[in-house]
Amino acid sequence: MNIFTLNIVLAVSWAALTGNFTLSGLAIGFLLGSAALYVTRPLYPGSDRYFLRVWRWVRLITMFLYELVVSSIQVVWDVLTPTHHARPGVISMPLDAKGEMEVLLVTNLISLTPGTLSLDVNEDCDKLYIHAMFADDPDEIRRQLKEGMERWVIEAME
């Protein structure tokens, strides 16, 4: 049994013991199971990779939510103020993400962030075309996406 499955079993067991089969009850059971598995990780070979992966996914979600809030504020500010700073443009970005799931996740996260939209990926899946609302400096946008969203996805999917 792998560590993730064991963690799910512990979460369901917690929910059964407390009689709280809600999403919050299962989440609490999952967190408590994670803590118990972390303490006993020397007993499970390969568990360090599991916890590293969980940490990377938590970081990806947290950083995406941060980017979502920041870009939402930027777009709302531009819409509500009388002077508009938007200079839209289409930017091509080379992709380091190799697998289909990595490319799919990168493109979806970019599209979900206000002010950016993934337009197309070429056939070789090595170049992404993005419409940016604030495309004053395309190189800076490329750098931010490469060092941010794409890197976080690649690390989470390792």
C-alpha cells in the first residue's frame, strides 16, 4: 500500500471514529493522518518523496492563489480608474513543461489568472501563445511565467 492510499485510509478512519463524514471531517483526518505518517516516516521507505511532493503541490496552490489575488486587484484597478494602463498583446513563450499534463496545467493556470489567457500551443508542445492584458514588457511577462507558474508546475509534477 502506498503512502497516499494509507493517508486516505487514515482520513476515512478518522471520519468514521468521529462520525463526521463531511469534507471538513475528511480534511482534518487527512491532515492528522499526514502528521502521523510524517512522524513514522522511517517505517515507510520512499515516504520522503511523498511529503516533498505534497509540499510542492501545496506551494503550487498557494502561489497560484496569491497570483490570482494580485492579478485580480491589478485588473480591477485598471477597470475602475479613469486612466487605463492596459496595453494588450500576444506573447509567445517557450515551454520547458514536457508532459501533456504539465502543459495542460500550465495553460489552465495561466488562463485562470485574470489579465492573461492561453491562446494556443504549437504541435510540438514547446511554445505557448498568451494574450496578456498588460503586455508592456513581454520579456518580463515571459520571465515571470517561466520562473513562477511553469516552474511550480514542473516541480509539483516531478
